[in-house]
Amino acid sequence: MVQQRLDRAQIVEAAIAFVDGCGLDELTMRRLGTALEVEAMALYRHISGRADLLEAMVDELIDGLFDDELMTEDSRSWEEYLQRVANATRKLAVAHPRIFPLIATQPPQAPWLRPPLRSIRWVEDFLSSLQAFGFSDTEAVGAYKAFTSFLVGALLLQASSMTPEALGEEDGASSQTDLSEYPTVERLQDLLMEDHAQREFDDALDDLIERIRTSTEK
């Protein structure tokens, strides 16, 4: 196998692409090495093992949110800031549905880091941004906890439902379920299949913002 020069960033980027295409369960150092056309041992010069690789993938994607076009402009209000962060995170979940569950469930480096905004850089940006708009320490921390819980709840199910496995695309055809014994579900199947994910996400975000606004006005 031809050896090539690699660095940690290239390996992490390749791992993200691998999981996007093949799924998290398929990721091993050997298979990733094959995808990069190097021996698996070459990866260990930069990555200590699979656990280190998974953590690096999560860090890369989460810190990459700062480069999203929604985050490169200053927000004029705390409500706009939350909307920008929420929609940038939703874009990440939609772009990487096979990895987002990892982002939501991978143990953080500190117990007070909450997925998906699970880096110290994100906690600093979130808390300082809200405090710049007049939030107290308690209000900013409370908003961080409520906001991250909202993101995980709203996006984890959505991302999981978008994977090729969930969509039945792995074998090139959608699976059909016999609903003859469930007449109500069968009758309402078309309504159940309607996709209003963006509207539902926006409505839930508006509700959260209103709850935060009410709590800060007391």
C-alpha cells in the first residue's frame, strides 16, 4: 500500500466523510486507513485510537459552526443570536445525520459541557453573547441549559430519521410495512409522512425564546 503524508486534520476530515457515507458502525482505523490508502498504523502517529478519533470529529464539526455564514455576522439581539446558532446547528444535523447522534451522545470533556454546544469555546461565546445583551450570570447559564436541551431534543430525532438506514435507501428501495392490522395508522399514513421539520423547528424555537424572555423579565 502506498504511503502518503498525512496530518491529524486530514485524518479527521476523512473520518467525517467516511461516516457520512458508510455509517458510524463501519468506522475502524483499518477501514479508514484503506480509504486513505495508507496502513492503519500510519494513522496512529496522529490519532491515539478510535475514541480519540470520534472526539476529534465532534470537535471539528462543532467548532466549524463558527464558520457558518449564519455565525459570521453580528446579531442585533439575543433572540437573533439564538436563531442564528439554532439554525446553524440544524444545518449541521441535516448535513451529517449519521454523525449528529454522536455529537449529541459522546461524553463531553467536562460535565458542565452540554451537547451539542459542547466545547469550552462555545460556552464562552454563548454566555458572553447573552451577557452582552443584559443577561445576568444565572439567566445566561439557564438559557444555555434550556437552549442545548432544545437543540438535542429537536434535532436528534430529525437527524436519525434522515439517515439512509431510516429512509430504507441502503438496498436501493424503501421498505414497506404491512399496516392492515392498524387501520387508523394506515388511514393517516400520508399525514404522518408529511415533512414540516423546518416549521416545527422554528415554532419550537419561538416558544423557547418566549419562555426565556418571560423568565428574564421577572
